[in-house]
Amino acid sequence: MSTHLFDLQGKVALVTGSTHGLGMAMARGLGQAGATIIVNGNSSQEKIDRALERYKADGIKAYGYKFDVSKESEVSRAIDQIEEGVGAIDILINNAGIIKRTPLLEMEVSDFKEVIDIDLVSPFIVSKHVVKNMIPRRKGKVINICSMMSELGRNSVGAYAAAKGGLKMLTQNMATEWAKHDIQVNGIGPGYFATSQTEPIRVDGHPFNDFIINRTPAAKWGDPDDLAGAAIFLSSKASDFVNGQIVYVDGGILATIGKPSNEA
Ligand code: GCO
């Protein structure tokens, strides 16, 4: 079968928060399908440089841009520099995000707002500056990285769930406003993946580790590389009439109510 429907040769993809974790796994997938990757992070230039070496070792063309996705002036400057220096952005993956695990009654308002700012307001800011240039070109793909918490609650992650639930609705609204310009906006909702973000709740003996294995029909944590297929699909011609959908890549979590812990 020809794979041209999924070919990303000649495309430029900006993946926010792509120096590690799920962002890097999705960006590597797009790179392996032919896209040039714009690697973004905000912690340090060294971290970006180390990530670039990893992309290049895989034969992926990649450029690094350090900016804070929550600061509009930095975002706007970076998008201009990317489009002048590398080329028009065809694909945007809003992946950068944070989590704070604190019960709501113990949470400082400033911490709640920081999570909303990075996980919900930033995808709006980055999309706004990228999509205004996609509109006259009449093409573009935007993918917002949602979560199980776009659909479900869980003790201690209220701010994150509020942001990720909001991001699902923002995805539907972006699709509503931009589909007429031939721009597709969709989401990917990862289930539970083995990354540094879930490291604290995955350590051996942590009750959450057993809980997730038991709660997931596939009976394991996801491997970040499992997200590449959905990312390639939603970035490629194969999804040109798919708009406003959230594709959950979760080993079946949302399909089931779960099972008692003593049941095989
Ligand atoms: C948690 C987890 C989640 C995941 C993920 C699930 O503490 O429950 O960290 O929030 O990271 O987003 O889809």
C-alpha cells in the first residue's frame, strides 16, 4: 500500500515541549515521516541542544527555539523567527504542559492559575500566532495534547483536569472557527504513559502503579512511541476531513468502567 497519505516530506512541524517525553516521541514520529521539526523547550538552551543531537542522530532535520509558550510577546517573536528562518509552519502540536498534584482545598490560587496558564491559555496563544499565518495559505494542522483528565476526574489533579477539559472544548471551538480555512484542529488524549511526568506515581510499590495496570484493559503503561501513529495521522493528508476530534490513545481506559483489583 502506498503511504503517501501519511507522508510529511517538506512539512515544517512545531512541537511545543519537545525536548523530552511525549512531545519528543511525537515529534520523532513526524520527523521519521519526513517533517522538519522545530524543537521547543523553555528550561535551558543546553537541554534543547541535547535534544537536537538526538533528533539528528535519527536522521531528522531539526531546529531548536527556546521560548515560553505562556508569554505572548515571546511566542509572537519566535513564530516570526521560525517562519523567516526555517519556513512556514504546516503542523503545530500544542504539547507543552505541567501538572501539580495537590488536593483542591490545599491548593494555592496562584498554583491553580499557573497550571491553567500553561496547559490551557498557552495552546490558545501559540495557535493564535501560528494559525493567522496558516489562514492565507489555506492549509494547516493543529493538534492539542489532551489527557484522560479531559474526560475523567482524579483526586489531586483538579487544576490539570480543568485545563485539559477546557483544552478539549478549545479544540472543538478552534475547529468550528477555522475548518472553513482548510485547517484541521484535533486532539490526542494520551492514557497513562511512562514519562518523567508520571515517574513519581509509577515507582515500584506505589499503589497508583498497580491501579493503572489494573484500570487499563491493555494492562500496562503506554510506551511514548505508541503516540507517533496518531500524531502522524492527524498531521497528514490522511486526516483532511477530520476536524474537532479527540483521539484517545489509552490502551482502552475510556472504554471500560474498570474491574475489581482481584479479578484477572
Ligand atoms: C495523574 C497523571 C495524569 C497523566 C495523563 C493522563 O496524575 O493522574 O499524571 O494526569 O499524566 O495526563 O492522561
